Amino acid sequence: MERNARGAGIKEVAALAGVSAATVSRALSGNGRVSEATRRKVQEAADELGFVISYNASSLASGRSRNIGIVIPTVGRWYFSQVLEGAASALIEAGYDLTLYNTSDGPGHRESVLKEMLRRKRLDAVITVALRLTDEELGQLREVGKPIVAIGGPLPETPTIRVDEFSISALATRHLISLGHTRIAHIGGGEELERDFGLGSTRQDGYLQAMSEAGLAVDPRWLSSSEFSVAGGFAAAKRLLADPASRITGIFCAADEIAVGSILAARELGLRVPEDVSVIGIDGHELSAVFGLTTISQDPAGQGAAAVGAVLSLLQNHPVPEDLLHGFYPTEFVVRSSTAVPSTLRA
């Protein structure tokens, strides 16, 4: 029987709250339906008595481990670290543990995670982040026999948290066009973004579509790629801006870190942002506010929390919201000082 150091057990909490012991167990473990008012009443009684439920005992009774596995390519990049932070906060609030699986730790590690580690560990559900899985890998993941939610998908027939990469890229480009820019370059994310469901090419496609709709030709020299970092953006933008033949006045960057590097490159070359060149990114990175960067925020921490919310719904046998199968996570267009009308058009 569960008791704390003061001798209070689940029966004492039930008596103080005026509910059954079973209701106390459901309210504190999160397993089963309990009204919010009852949950608060039980929690207040537990707090007063200093009682904390043993999740080991609860797991034995329910068959659940209260542990969610998160499979992620790396935690060394801002987007992934933010997704993980949002998911971890939501899991802690819900009383769940987190087991992290990093698929980029070395050759064969990804296969080991999908074929062995997820099956060995007692998990209630799995969240995948930016993993483009083959049919075989998806089958291995589903053999774990637990609910799956994806971030950055889509995975077939899997609830997915994702933004509309094509549309937000077209929107970023149209913003520059609406200001009067016609010579607009694009710095994509290269192979690193391409691994994630062709993310790099999808954002470039949005740019090309917006340029085509506006009747603007794209010089091949305006298309560049970069490592997903400030340093990578700096190098790529410096090459573009130093080329006298390009004469670009606007740059759409596939990520805020690339955009920040582009702003720094412009400054080093003696160009003013936005008077001489306008720069826009995608992400909502904290550096975007520091550098006055116009961006489209995709709130990765919110995506992580939303994935946890979807997992908890599945564990409670609630229906999956339709937008998680066919919709997109909302984004926010944030206009700052890095974009403006080209100086050649000003009176």
C-alpha cells in the first residue's frame, strides 16, 4: 500500500477529498476520466497530506509505464532543442517521464533505435521528430504496438504536427515582392534540411512559385544553399552579395540562423539592412528579435507540446483531431526592421 513518511496513504487522501480510492488513483495518475473539479479536490487533499502517488505501483496496476519515447535526429540544433523543451515541459506537467533516442549518434544507430531499443523499453507511446521513415522503418516502429505521433511529417496514417512549408515560403517571398523587390535571392538549407521530408526543396519551391506568379525571372546565381547555422548563412550570403553581377536587393532564407548570418555578411560588406538589402527568414528563433529580423515563426516548442497533447489523447482513447491528419500547425508572420522598400524606389 502506498504511504508517505507521515503515514498518509491513498485511503486517507480519498477520505479527506470525499471520493473513492479508485478516483484518487485515476485523478493522480492521469489514467481514466476524472472531472477537473474532482482532480483539483484530490490534488489539494494529497498536497495537504503530503501524499505522492507511486507511479511504479500505478504502472503495475494499469499496465502503463508513464514513459514516452521521443526519437529525434539531434539535440544540437535550435529547432530540435526547442521541440524537445516543449515536449519535456508538457510531459512533466502531465506526470510522464521521457526517454530520448538520438538517431544520429553513429552508423547503424538509427537502425538500432527502430529495431531494438524501442521494443526493449517499456513505453506508452512514441513521438518521432523530423524522421523521414522508409516503409520498412515505419513498419518496425508500428511493431512496437504503441501510439505514434510525428512532428515534421507527414507519416502515412499517423497524427502529425507540421507547418505548411510551401505556403510560408511563398508568403516570405511575396512579402519581399510586395515591397517592390524584384531581384530576390534564396538561401536554402542544403542536405541537412533535405533529409527532413525534402524540406529544403519544399521551401525553395515556395520561393519559385511566388516569383513565377509575380512574373519575375530567377537567375540561377540567386539560388544558394547553406549549412543550417549563422556561420553557414554568413558564408553563403557573402558570396551572393559580393558578386557584382547578382545585384540582389532581397534575400529569403530558409531558416532564421541563415538569415542572421546574411545580415552580418551584409554589414561586413558595408551594405545597410534594409536600405540596401532586405532579409527575411523562417523559424521564430530568439535571435530574430535581437537582429530585427522579419520572420515566420513556427513555434517548435509549441509543436512539441502539441505532440504530447495528441499522445495523451490517444492514450485515453480519444479520437484524433482531423487537423492532425490533414491540417497544419499555425504559424505567425512577424514583420520587423530587416525588410523594407528598396532604396531605389524611395522618393
